[in-house]
Amino acid sequence: MNLNDEINKRKTFAIISHPDAGKTTMTEKLLLFGQQIRSAGTVKGKKSGKFATSDWMEIEKQRGISVTSSVMNFSYQGYYVNILDTPGHEDFSEDTYRTLTAVDSVIMIIDATKGIEAQTIKLFKVCKMRGIPIFTFINKLDREGRDPFELLEQIEEVLEIETYPMNWPAGMGKRFLGIFDRYQEQFVRFKGNEEEELIPYDTLDHEQYHDLTKQATYQETEEELALLDEAGDPFSMERVLKGEQTPVFFGSALAPFGVETFFKTFVEMAPNPKPRKTTDALIQPEHEAFSGYIFKIQANMNPAHRDRIAFLRVCSGRFERGMTVKLTRNEKTIKLNQTQQFVASARETVEVAYPGDIIGIYDPGYYRIGDTLTDGKELIQYDELPQFPPDLFKRVTAKNVMKAKQFKKGLEQLVQEGAIQLFTGHPYESLILGAVGELQYQVFEHRMKHEYNVEVSLESIGERIPRWLDEETVDVNLFDDRNMLVKDREGQFLVLFKNQFALNWFADKHKEVRLIDLFDVN
Ligand code: G4P
């Protein structure tokens, strides 16, 4: 098979959601379709006591969650699917953001009973800023949820994106009859534990329900559909691919109901691997020469071996195990023998990989996040991964001053690896860590102790709103203790505002100062 065919088969995406919205249940159903697992419950671990096989680290085991995003892949309907798992909420870390740089689309799962929740907004901002197409699945239709129109309105308002309902529910909870599949023009009838029934629109008997309540629900839904046809935005694939419109599917991951129709449509519509920007060009996936970049480095995936794995997204050409590659940053030549792909149940050696695929490479300490690897014939450097603004800050010191050397080494390495961000106070040079989730601190503490033999003290500064300063517009002496002034690793000044009020107050008082929100500039 040639390179083009392989690229056209690839669908690389992440599933994002608020915890408990149903991401694990959905992932499990997709793996069942891909025949990667035989029964439900294999991926899930939280409450059943079984651990998901993607839970590598000790902390993951203790908490029964996936700290770091894992990757799953399988064939489905002639496509080759790569799912990048992302943790959410308190288990959120910069890895979650970085993972989104390695996907071509995302599936956003929303709980119909709750609507959009805070964490979804953060993840969404990253998708938006990167123009990633978003497919929405509104889950738990078997429960009494919020009004579907209301849910759409909320998505449009909060996330500033157009919605296009690909299907529409007839009732919810106890009154749930099924969904009208507007795309395939069929009614999918919900039959409880039995398999769903597909009835094409042209053979649909509109007087089908003898039960009057059911018939009323059905008719109400037909009216809603007419309203949607008339007043809704038209479907536009072009807008979907630009991240300006999200196709919305309703269903239940648990039942499961509407999941297969959703996934079939998703794999058809979701974009193939896209070209990637380097510092001075755009590299097409069809480009013959192999290239890729590292978006994540994970240590200690296997506690017995203490190995590190660098996750690489293949961007162009064909990867073969054993090939010699060049690391652009230092022009080091490396033979890649130990490469892995990740399936639900195990790591497997990968022999070949194509654009869109994610491979894990053994890292003896060579790599950094954002590194580019090529086949060595031409040296290119993919654009730096954006720096994501942290919002939880803590002062860090070593508990035992005698361990200053190990402390410094561990801190330096973990920061370089992208596990956590480091800032220095100004004018007093205290060390301040920044993270996007509490879990990053737990991982940091754990790794400092187990890998560098240093116990650390963390003193919370709390949640802050960081704004970088355009130094040409500001005198750093303006800042008092209430709003902390710190420097990032590049020596750029930023202010850690205590809250939105403090930020607004400052911005108002010092209109001449340009404050930069990294979410806006990336
Ligand atoms: P997450 O990965 O996004 O955190 O969510 P997860 O799939 O673990 O689902 C969270 C809870 O919601 C689970 O229940 C799950 O069974 C339930 N759920 C998922 N999809 C649906 C759905 O379509 N309908 C309904 N009614 N429930 C759904 P739990 O009680 O927290 O866990 P468990 O005891 O069932 O494992």
C-alpha cells in the first residue's frame, strides 16, 4: 500500500470531557467496535477496582486513573484509528494540552443532564486556538436531561461555535424513543436492551405509537425537527474542518445507543493527518522523507525498568523500526530500535508507522518536548509547542538543605521534560512552580522523591491568573506584593494576579501596560 493510501486511512483524535460525562464508557465501546477488547469493563477501573491498562505509574494505580494520556489504535471500517486519551479535571495536566497538539480532531462528550462544565471550557479553548475540528456527543440520553435546544444554545454561547445537530432525540429518560438521524435520514428506534432498529425516513410510519404519551413525544420531536430545518444553521463541512461549526450527536454510551452511527459518521468526516508547520515551511504528510515531533515524555511507565518513553507523532513519510534518525536540536544520530505502539491491553513493538500515528520511543534521556526527528536527509524543525499558561502556583524548597544538589538536578530535569513549569520570584529569587492541575504537583513530588531522592516542601500560592508583560510598556516597579511579579525560564516577566478583580483593576489603572494572555497568542 502506498503512502497516500495509508494517510487517507488515518484518523487521529482525542476524546475530551468532564469527568463522569462518559469518556471511559465511550472509549470502551469504540474499542469493542475495533475488536481491541472483548468485553466492556476492560478499560474502566475506577470503581470496579480493576485498573485500566493504560495506568502505568504508581500514582495512577493508587488513584485508579490515567495520569498521562495514553494512545490506543485499531482498524475500523477500512480506517486506521488512533485515539489519544486525555485525563480531565483534577487529573488535568499540561500533557493534556500538549496531546491536543498531536491530534487532527476531537470528540467532545457532554453529559446531557449537566451541560458544559468548567473543565470542558479550558480544553475547548485549546482546541479553538489550534483550529481543531470538534465533534460533539451529548451523552446519557437514557436519563432525564436538559432540553436539547438549551444544550445547543449553551454550546454555542459558551464555546462560541456554531452547532449542527446530526441527529435529534425523540424524548429523553423514560420517554426516550430513539433518535432521528438527520444525516442518514433514518429513525433509530431505542428498544431497551435489544439492538437498535434503523428505519429509513421514507418507510417511517408516523402514526406508529399506540401509546398516547409516546405518540405525543414523537409528534413533538417532528415539530422540533421542522424548526431545526427551518431555523438552524446549514451544515458546512468546510466550517467543521475549520473548527467553526461542531456536528452534534445525541446518544447513550452506556446503553449503548447511537454510538455506532455516531462513530461511523465521525470516521467518514474527521480529517486525515494535516500538514505541519516548521520554522520556515509547511510539511505535507505525503512528503517522502520521514519526520515527526515529540509532544510528551513519560517517565517510569514500567516501574520495574524505570524507562522513559517519548511520544512521537509521525508527520511525514514512513517510519520503520530500526531506522536511523536525526534529532534536529543537536544533530545527534539515533537508531530507533525500541519503538512501541499502544493498544488497550499492552504495548506492542511497532514495525512501521505513517503520518498521524503515534509511537513511543525509548528515551535514554536524549529527548525534549517539542524535538523534531527526521530521517536525516534534510534538517527541519517543527514549530515549538505552545507554552500553556498554568494557573496553580506553589513555592518549592528542598526539605533537607543538604540535598540541594539533587534538588537542583531533579527540578531542572523535570522542568525540562515539561512535567511542571518553573518561575522565579522577583525581586527575591524564590522558586515557584506552575501547573494546570493539582496532579502535576503530586507527580512532581513523587518523582523528586523516587527518582532524585529528595523530599520537597510545597507551599501553595493558590490559583492565580498569569499575564505576561510586554516589557516595553511597563515599569516592573509598579507591582506590589498583592500581585506577584515573577520571571519565567526565558526571563520574561509575568504577573500572577490574585483574581479577575485584581487583573481588571490593574488593567484599568495602567492602560498603557500590555498584558498578554497566552491562550490568546498561541
Ligand atoms: P468518564 O470516563 O468521563 O469519567 O466517565 P465514565 O465513562 O466513567 O462514566 C461515568 C459514569 O456515567 C459511570 O457510572 C457510567 O456508567 C455512567 N454512564 C456513562 N455513559 C452513560 C449513559 O449513556 N447513560 C447513563 N445513564 N450512564 C452513563 P458510575 O456509576 O459512576 O460508574 P460504574 O459504577 O457504572 O462503573
